[in-house]
Amino acid sequence: MKEKVQAVIEKIRPYLQRDGGDIELLDVSTDGVVKVRLRGACGSCPMSMMTLKMGVEKQLKDEIPEVKEVITG
């Protein structure tokens, strides 16, 4: 599943980079929890949790039903 998650993150990455941010995949647990690190502008943006939940998590869940949650680490 990690490869699938990485492929979706690669689709999302250009949108974050366009705003001066980036995302790094840290881990994918067997119970469907994805751990990422938001970097650059995304790491310090007050809207980063909305980006994480409404953007990254939604896209991952839409494309990979096994994903249950996305957290930062």
C-alpha cells in the first residue's frame, strides 16, 4: 500500500510546491494510518491542518479506500 500512497502524494505534490510547500511520506501503518511531514511554507502555514485533512487525506481516501487517516509526524 505504501507504493500506492506515494503515487497519490506525487500527484498532490505539485499543488503544494506551487505555494512554496512540500510533503514527505514518512510511514504507512498496517491499519491504514498515513504519516506525512509538511515542509516549506506548508510546515508553518496556519491552514496546514485544513490542507492535510481536506486536501491530502481526502485525496488519499478517495483513491485508496484502505487509508483511514492522515497525520503529521
